[in-house]
Amino acid sequence: MSIKRRTQKLSKITRDLLAEGESARADFKRSPDGISVDDLVSFANSRSGGSILAGVDERIANGVQTGVVRGCDASDASILQVLNKAVSCIPPVSINIYVENIAQNPILRVEIESSQTKPHCTPRGIYCIRDGARNRPLHPAELLRIFLDNEASEFAMRFESAAVRISNELNDLEQSISKSISSMADQFGWAEYQLDETGDKLDSIQGIAAKAYLESEKANSRLKAIIEQDKREDPVKSKEKLQLFREIVRSIDNDPKLLRSVIAGKKMQLTVKKDAESDVIREDIDEIVEAALRYVHNRERDKNYEISVKAPIECSDTEIEQFALKVAEGGEVGGGVIERARQAFRLGFIYYGNSVVGTAALKRPAAGYRAKVFRKAGSELSPKDYPYELGWIFLDVPHRRKGQMTRLIEGLLPIAQDSGLFATTRTSNNIMRDVLTQLNFSQEGVEYKSEMDPQQWIELFVRAAPKLAGSA
């Protein structure tokens, strides 16, 4: 996955796609934010792949739909956002990104080839395919056909490779037998005189082999001692532990009853047979089982969550209202949240099913507001170096401590294009303070009283731009 080319004008491929309109091989998006994992999965699962043009609006004239170039944010941050979505698909979708029309209104052309590793699904486990100018879920029969096609192709390749290998080995065996017979015939006349000498040679070879075995054991013991002394991870043992982890996960996935118990968070003990020759000890097995149970539980739990980051102009009125309502539940902002949300740079949503359970936003506040915040905190840093504010962060209680807010904020931060950021939070909000610390924000200045609630104290957190951090 990479950026293939940057061109000053539109390529012929793009001009043809614009003239053709949205179809089974093309989709138009107003901005890179509009490209979803469903779009990437659908094209990758289709027979011919397709293209997504970001920075393009639809236009219908005389009943014919075409694409109109409007331009979009074609920065590295926007491209990284698209690449991250492709990587999040299961398995990851391979894409190539072309930046075109740089001289006027830049657009992104995202090329998705028909995948050799299909079927792909979204992080929520949804299998989609392109159907005309839209995406739709794959029917079970279609999904089965894709699996069978891939397995048939893989079997044919393996069979052909095995046939060639067996043929070569038979030829080698035939030549070897022929040479051995010839050699035996040549030596038969004097072999009887060599019997005593052969016995001596066998004894000598056996002694050499025994000595080599002892030396190997000594070297192995020394190597283990060095690894334990330096507290390094034994590469052989690490490989065995990883293999065991995968086997346990596979066993859980293949047992529906066990999988349901793991999803429900029930405590259980799994019996794992240990290979007598393995370096993995019982304590390691217990840790691996616990890690596998935790991994499967979190993986299945996260399928119910969806992270969405949008520009306010791309949000419906209902989404804006849901965002404002959830922010108001946090109790850290005053009125007028709906209008203020429409002025934000990006809005982030955490969905659980069809419900919004969490929010966060990236804002570009006015210079006066930034100066006021830094002054109240008694900070000597220049507010000009921190043009973006991370705020309106709230998550319903049942969904906390599950890593979802960190996922949302990690989706917002790259949009700031490596600029400095700041955030404020109540000193009593330990969860928020932990999240900011994990994301490399640091506490700055002193605490100050909240204007909304004088009983509350506010803290300023900052995260410097890389160039500022490097010069500090």
C-alpha cells in the first residue's frame, strides 16, 4: 500500500471515471473522510476491484450522472487516514493512492484491486461487495462461493507444485539407485576383504557422533544461561509461545459453545497439552491461555463498536444533535453546543450498535480563547504553537476502560497534521487524564478554577508538534 504518483492534472483514467459516473467500478466521495472500510472491503471482494475518487461531487444532467471535481485535503494526514482504514480491514485490503490535479483542486484516486486473499470484512465483521453503484452485504451463498473459489485455486497450485516436486524426486531416486547398483557391482569382488575394516570405521563414526551430541548439549546449555542472564527473550521459546497462542485462539473460534462463554466473560480453565520437547513451561501456558481468552473476548466485543470521524458539514442534523446531547451529559460545557459543534474542525463518534455512546472533537479555536486558557494555567508556552484543541470528550460509563476512546482519539489526532495540540479537563476526571497521558500529552502549568463550576478545578494538557518536541 503506497502513494503511487502525484500529477499536476487529471489522469485519463480519472477523466473516464468522472464521465462514467458512480458504478460498479467507481465511487465518488466529497472528502477522504467519507471513504469507509465498507467501501474498501466491497471493491476488494468484487471480481474487478474499483476506484474511489475523493474530492468529487455527483452531478445529474439530463438524467445522466457524472462527477464534478471540487478538490479536497490531499495532505499526508488524509492519506494516512485512508491507509489506516485499509489496514484495519480483515485481512488488510491492499490499495494504491494517486494524488491528482495538484495544480488546481487536488483529489485522491484510491485504487483497490480484486483481492487474491478475499473475502475481506470490516473490523465489525461485516462482509460487503460492490453491487452496481452501491455496497451491499454478501449473501451466505456468495460468501461460500468465494471461500470455495479460493480454496480450489490454492489446492490446484499446491497440487501442481507437489506433482513437480514428486516427479523430480522420483528421477533423483532412480538415478541414485542406478548409481548404487553399479557401485555395488564394481566393489563386490573386493568388499569381503573390507569387512573387518568396515566394523572399525562404524565404531569410529559412532564415537564421533556421541562426542558431537555432547558438545551440542553443552553449547545449548551455555546459550540458555546467556539468555537467562541477560533477561532476553528466547527466540525459539517465543515462536513456540506464539504458535500455542494461535492454536488456542483457533480452538476457541472452532467451538461455538466455548466462544459464547468467552464472549460472556465467564471464568474458565482450558486444558492444554504440553509437548514434551517444548521449552514452554506450565507458567507460560497459563499466561498464554489468559492472553488468548482476553484477546478473543476483546476482539468479539470490539465488533459491536464503530469509530467514525467526520467534518461537521458531512454530518446530518440528527448526528449533530446526538453529538451535542452526549457532550451535554459530560457536564463540562455550557449551552449552544449544537452551533459550536457545527464550527468544529472534526467530530468523532463512538457507536455501539446504532447508538452514540462516546464523543470527541478536534477544534481550531480563536487565538484569544487559546491565549486565555494558557494564561489561566500560568503557562509560559506560546499558544500559537498549539492551534488545535482536543475536547468534548465523553464516554458512557458502561463502555469505559475498553480502549474505545483511545481508538477514537487516535483517529482524530493525525488530522491535526503534526501540529501542536492542547486539551483541558477537570482534575477529578481521572479517566480523561489517563487517556491524555497514554497519548503523550503532558500536564502544563497550574490548576485553575472552572468558570462553570467554581468547585471544580481545571488542568491544561499539551502535546507539542514533532519539530517543537525535537528542539526542546
